[in-house]
Amino acid sequence: MKSNHNIYFNIGETTTSLVRKQGGRVDETSLNIGWKQLADQFYSAFPPTYNEVDRAINFTEEVLAEVEDAFKEELILRSNDPQVKAIADLAFNTSKTETGETLVPQIELENVFDRFAAIVKGLPASQDIIPDDLGFAAYLLIIREIMHHLDFKNIAVAGISR
């Protein structure tokens, strides 16, 4: 059974942190992957090529495999990262929590990633409002893989006015 423990995340330039707060206890997991590091290591220009994205996905999956079991009982990620706010703004079917957070379901995050993938596959970037920024592309890929491989169903994003 999934729990509703608070898991806060931050995807930095070179590391990603996942912090679990239960009662008075705080456990932090640090991953050796960040948006700038991923963009610099795998992407050459915007949009990245299909092969570049594929290699970035494989790398991210390898990093996440080390902690996959640690978060299987969790349900919701929380963040106020500026990039995740931008992703939430790009999602279509979101809702508000009682505390005013924007709730982005896993499927909506996947839909935003699919729009990015369409640009990678040749759709002119001008046909969507996805930022044409390699850092944003790397951040989107990392959070998508976290949601998928660590089996989170939603992201609760603070500070969005819709």
C-alpha cells in the first residue's frame, strides 16, 4: 500500500536530492545526476537528437536503479523548483490541493515529455511552447524518469497561480 509521506525533491546542476520527512525524522537520498551535468554530457544542441536523448535516458535509469526500492511505498513528490513549475504550467490536466499546490499526475508529466519527444523527432519547436533550452530538456527527462522508475503518481508543485 502506498503512503502519503512527504518526499521533497530538488534537481540541481550536478545532483538530485530526494528528502523524506516522517514525523520528526528526515532522510535524504542524493543522486549523482543533475540537469546541467546531463545536458552537458549528452546534448549537443537544441533539440537534442533521438540518440542523445536515448543515451541520457539510459544513464538516468542506471542512476535510479540504485535507489528504486527505497521509494516504492511513496505516492507524491513535492517541489518548488522553478523548472518543475514551468513543467506544471505546460501540463493540461492538473488540479489544486487543499493547500493550494498544483497537482501534476504522472500521465500529464508524460504528456509534456511526449511533446518534447515530438520536437526531438522533427516537429518544429515553434509548434509548441516547450522551452528550447537544453537545461530544461534535461530536467524534464530526469523528473520523468524519477516519476516512472520510482513509481510516483503525482507531483505537488508549490507556488503556481492558475
